[in-house]
Amino acid sequence: MAKQVKTDRREFIKYSTLGVLGLVLGGGIVLSPYLQAKENRLRPPGAVPEKEFLGLCIKCGQCLQVCPYHSIKLADIAKGVGEGTPYIDANIRGCYACDAVPCVLACPSGALDHSCSKPEDIQMGVAVLEFPDTCLAMTNTLVPKGYNDKMKAFTASVNNVTSQELQLLEKFDGYEGKECTLCADMCPVPNPLSAIAMVPDAQGGKRPEIYDGCIGCGACQEVCPTQKPSIVVKPRVTYEQYYEKTT
């Protein structure tokens, strides 16, 4: 009788385990297209088309290690099918379009295309004034006190703070209590007026206007002082694709 109980228990454990594994694998198969569909995060400069990128990226983290602004992160298991691949969360830290684009130079696999050799070559997406009702410039609201604390907190949270980060931090000084022009002022492209400018708005304030020089770096999204950024980057969309479609 005791032998029969042990056998039954083994059988139960074996088939229960197989059942759980089947559910997990089956769930992965079912969910895979949805995870793939959601794979639309902001990639580092020079990223090839997403499907090709996922096949080429060897998840080595070299691009992350050479980024002087600590902009690049590696996706964890909760981030969809691209676990271990590099991405940029512009709510935390955008890309600052470095000269010579070191993240691309560091990529050994071709996931970041080496033909992207200068800031003007970068095309990560396009900035969009997604929430104009909250834009401080449009509502004539001054940059709130304590804004600089957010930027200082990020710099304090990273190891090996670079000179580029310290210079960036200095640029934020002096904005509190003034009219907001941060998205335009902090644009890192060599000719920022080709990408974004503050223009008069019908309501008496100013609004950011995006031009075809925008590279979708996400710096404007990072520096936007509203609780939820008023201006955001649409990944892997060109200026023509977005603005010609919506006009």
C-alpha cells in the first residue's frame, strides 16, 4: 500500500510538472505575438529595424558601458521579447547625441549600424507635443521650484559620473521660476533650431514646434518639467511619417 502511494505521488508530481510547463510554454506561444507587437521602445542611435535588431543584438552591453550620460539600459524579462537588449527610457534620461556616437562604435554585431557616425545621422523617432494642455509654456506657467532636484537625483544615482553629465547638470541651473523653454534649450542636435523651436501660440503663450531636424533622442521628454511629460518621442517614426500623416 505504501509503495502504491509513493508511485501515485510520483505520477502526480510528474504530470503536474509537465502540465505547468505546458501552460508556461503555451502561454509564451500565445503571448509571443502580443509581446512582439509591444516591442516599440526607444532604441540607441543607429538601431536597425526592430525585427533585425532583435536578431543581431548579442546583448553584450557594450553600448551601455560607453554611454557618457548613462542613457542606455538593458531590458529585463518584464520588458517583452527583447530581454537583455538595450533601450532608452526618455522619462528618465534621453540620448544626448554624442559626437562620433560611441554607442554605435562599441556595437560588435551590427545591431547598431556603423553608418550612423555623427549626431545628424541619428534617427531614433520623432518628438510630438502629445499633451499640449499640460505644457507650461502654452499655459504661461513658470517652471516650478524644485525642478533641478530631479536632475540632481539622477546624477547622484549613477556610478562614475562623467564630465558630460556634470556639464548637463549646470545647464539646468536658473530655470526655476522662469518661463519654460527647456525642451528647445536642451535639444542636443548640432543645429537645434532645425529640430525644435518655441513659437508664439494663439493663447498668448509659446509652444514647442517640431521640425524635420528632430532625431527623436528623447532629451526634450526627459527635461519636460510636467509630472507626465507634455512632449514625448514616438520611437521608430520619422518626421514625414508622423507629421505628414497628421496634417
